[in-house]
Amino acid sequence: MKGKRDNTGLPPVPRGTQGTHTQGSRDAQGSEKRFGSYDAKRSAAHEQPSFEQGLLLVALGALVCSYLTFVGAALVSYGMVVTCYKRGWREALGASLLALLAVGGIGYLSGGFAALTSAFCAGFIAVCVGVSVSRGLSTTSINLVIIAAGALLILGGYALLATLDGTTLSASVDEAFEFYRSQYANVSLNGSVGFAYLKGLMKLFWPTSFTLVALAYYVVARIGARGAYRGLGGNRTLLPQLAEYDVPLWLVALGILTLAVYAASPTLPYYGDEAFQASVNVLTAIRFALVVQGVAVVVWFLRRHGVSPVLTMALFIFAAFLEIQVGIVTFVGLADIWANFRRLSRGKRPGGEKTAQTKNQSASAD
């Protein structure tokens, strides 16, 4: 007979049906191979470079840091993330020491103590930012400590340079101001009055310039570190956005203590002028932190209500004008510390669980 039955008593499978199943299995196998190769390529894209490759990137950043300080800071932080990502603290500490030695050594060989000071300060901030980002420790408190430590390091470095030159940092600032004023010796009386007023401000607020330099180093180092962290497929919830910026309470306590020193400085028998100048500059730095807090609240509000980009730009210009005139953005940031307009779950590290209200607000903003 044509259609013989097997031992089970069932008729044989038709050829067409058998061919269909065979072709389907082949297609399935081909799909598995295609998707398997795609997944392999995608995982290979996030494959972590070796420790030595990360050190090479750090060395390149150290070389650039001696000539282009800001670009070098971004490269050093990028290399530090590549070096320290998913590795232990021992590797992170070793890479940090090697990076600082490379930045300092190359800076000294390229331009002496002056180049060493600027390159080492930028490299220090970049190393700290790279390690904190790679370890998932990029909290607001740690970032503020990095900026403050960098500002003190820059201040101390240039004070040491002034001492080696037989002068002081304050006297160097006065000499620089007098040099620029001499370029406009024939200005009018109003211009002379303006220069006198400007000189008074510079004699009081010149330490704040080092805080601004440290902040600039931090920003460019943060850009490099975020790029490397995202390229390695890191957890993005460990990189808080601007709208999640929140000033820690210890900064508020520092502000209250600084206000007390500011109020008591005229009555101090010794070092009253130094205490007054130090308190004013610390309060200025705290105001910068509160301004960022206020900007974060504004960004959160605009995202929540879906404001257009053109209107957003206009509102930011208006907010900048009000900040210069009456300090409105600083006041918003200060009020948010107690009011918590964004309903942030405070006291948790980045990546921690948020409250239900914060999740709903984030979803509506997206």
C-alpha cells in the first residue's frame, strides 16, 4: 500500500506538512542566530575596557591637562570612569594615585610650578568626579565637597606660588588690578570712581574666583564622566538630573554658622577683617548652591507643566534678571529646603526608591 502505517497505527505525516515544519524550524534557528548575534554585538558594545586601557586614557588626559586644562579635566574623568567602573576600591585608589602623579609630573615638566598648580588642581577634581561617578556615589553632598576641596586646593596652590615669589596672594591681586587700571589711566572721573568701587569689591571677593574656577573644572569633568558611564551601560538612576538637585542640611548648618561669624567679626579682637572676608566668601559660595537649588525647582516646574522651549528661555532670562536684582532664585532654593516643592524622598542615595507622588510627577513630566 502507498500509505503504510507504522507500529503506532497512525498514518504517516504528509510530505508537504513535514517540509513546512522543517522549513519553520530552519527559520526559527536562523532567527535565533540573527538575534543571538545582535545581542552579542550589543553586549560587546558595553564591554568594559581593560584596566590598562583606562590608564592610557588617564595619561592622555594628564598630557592635555598641562596645556588645555579644561579639556584635560574632561579626559581624565573619562579615563577614571573607564578604569574604575565595576572594579574594587583597591584598583580605584591605585588609579587615582597614578593619575595624580601623572598630572603633576607632566605639568611640572611642561611649565614648572605654575603649570603644576593649575594642572594638578584640575586633575584632582577630575579624579574625584570620575571615581564618584564610577562607584555610583555622585550625590549632592559629595559633589559639593569635591568643589569645596578643589577651591581650597587652588587657593592654597596659588598662595604657595605667591609665597615663593616673595609676596602674598592678596598683594598679587592688587598688583593685577593696578595693572589693568593703568591701561585706562586717562578715563573720566566717573570711570575713576567706578574703578575705586571695583577695587573694593575685588579686595573683598577675590577668594570667590577660585570657587568659580573649581566649579568650572567640576562641570567639564562631570561631562566627561557621564559620557564614559553611559557608554559603559551604567545605571542612569545613579546619575541624578538637575531637577533632582537637593542641598543637604549640613550646608544649611554651615550657612547659619557662617552668619554667626559674619555678625561677630566686627567685635573680634584679632583677625576681625580676615573673619569678615572669609564669612562673606563662604556665604557667597552657599548662595551659588542655593541658586542651583532654585534653578532645579524652576526646571521641575516647567517640565511638569510642559512649557514650550521658547517660553522656557524667556522665563529663565526673567529669572536671571530677578536674581541679580533681588535674589529671587536664591529665595526659591532656600524655601525649597523646608517646603520640598518637588516632594523628593530625601536622605537616600541616587537610585533609591522615590515616593509615589514623585514617581507620578516624573511620569507626567516625561
